[in-house]
Amino acid sequence: MRYAARDGGIAVTARSGGEEASGALEWGFGAGAQGITPVGRAGGQFFEHRFSYYLAARRMALTFGHPARAATATSALGLPQSAHTITACFRCHATGVEETAAGPDLSRIQPGVQCERCHGPGREHIELAEKQATLAVVRRALLNPGRLPPKAQVEVCGQCHRLPPNADVSPEPELEDPVSVRFAPIGLLASRCFTRSGRLRCTSCHDPHENAGNRTEASYPSVCTGCHATPPKPGASCPRASGRNCLPCHMRQASPGAYLKFTDHRIRVY
């Protein structure tokens, strides 16, 4: 692999034997908390680069889900993405992206998840404000996922954070597909805490307007004790009564790939 800075991105060239393939890396996908995966184009075709930068290792390594060996120089650049798939990728990592038959329309892209990605276009809200509409009217016009019923809210968040592949929620998704631990909604939907409480939702624990990495584990037990207020049964090993962290016992971290760790959202007693 050879990399070289260029206007608007990084030129990459892969050589395998006497074969050579080149492309341009134009985007970096990921918040950087775990890693960043370059995305680029070769001959007009979007591809996910075969190597990503991992924060835990502080170096480039094989992108998760890519084959260990590349048969050709072209495949060494990465996995080609269809127009629909790459548009979905951009729409979850950015704002203002529209889908076309040829792929994503990036003419109005705003990198990162901005207000309109979850709340819809702001033009209507501005027009209402210009007409001196009351705050209540503006709020009613605003798409607010935070006010949705629990399952509906999880489904909204799951548009990007992933949902079960079909309507049937597996009771043990981590056994059927260990990689599913990457996708919090899949585990949450299978949790008894979710199915029986009738009120647990994504925003019970996560403020969508702040970086999830800003929260410490110490902030989560208060959410758990909001439902589990009664002390543990005599002789039980659960340290809930002392207010200790619930996550190590009920939401462990799992590593589906090198340098990656995800919190298992199928809340349970292991």
C-alpha cells in the first residue's frame, strides 16, 4: 500500500504482484472513540477501505468484517459498496444527504449528526417563528423522537444503530450472531428490562445531544434503581443496595473483533 496527500483526500495505491489499483480516500467514518474507517472512490465506485485506524492500537489494522487476504490489487483497496448501501452509510454519519439512483447526493452534506438528521428540516420551524407562532406550536411541528413510546423510539434510533434483521426478536441474539453486540437496539429489544418495564428506551440512559463517551459508568446505576428500587433478596450477591455499578454484572463488554469493545445491551444476569 502507498498513501500520498492530495487535494480533497488521500491517494492510495495497492500493488499485488504485477497488478496495481488506485483510488482516492475522501471521507473518514467514525467518531474516533474506537476507530475511523476511510471511505473513498475508485473509478467512480465507492469502497470501504481495507484498513482502519484503531484508537486502542493507535495504528492502522484490517477493517472489521474484511477478509484477511485480498486476492487482487483491486480487492486490496477495500470492499465496493452499492449505491444504496453507501447512501445509507452517509445518511447515518452525516446530515443533508439525499439518495439518488447513482448513489448519495453530497451537495448539501453536513458531516456529523446534526439537528435535522433526527428532527427533520428546520425550514418549517423557522417559518413558524417568523409568523410569531407560539413555542407550543413550534414544538408540535418538531419531530421529537424523545416523546415517542419506547419501542417506536428504539426503532428510530435503530435506523442507524441497527435493528433485528427481521420482525422476530431473538431472545439470545448474541448467541445467534456474536457480531450483533455492536448494535445496541438488537440486544435491548430482547431484554426483560425492556419487554416488561414498558418504559425503558434509549433516552433512559443516553442523552442524544451529548457524546456518549462523556458519561461515566457511575452515572448509570441511578437509572437502574429507578425501576429496581427494592433491596436484593437476603443472601443475594447483587451489590445494588450499596449503589455500585450495575454494568459489570448485567451489561458486560464484548469484543467481536480486534481492538473493538462494545457494551452488551441485552440486560441480564450472566
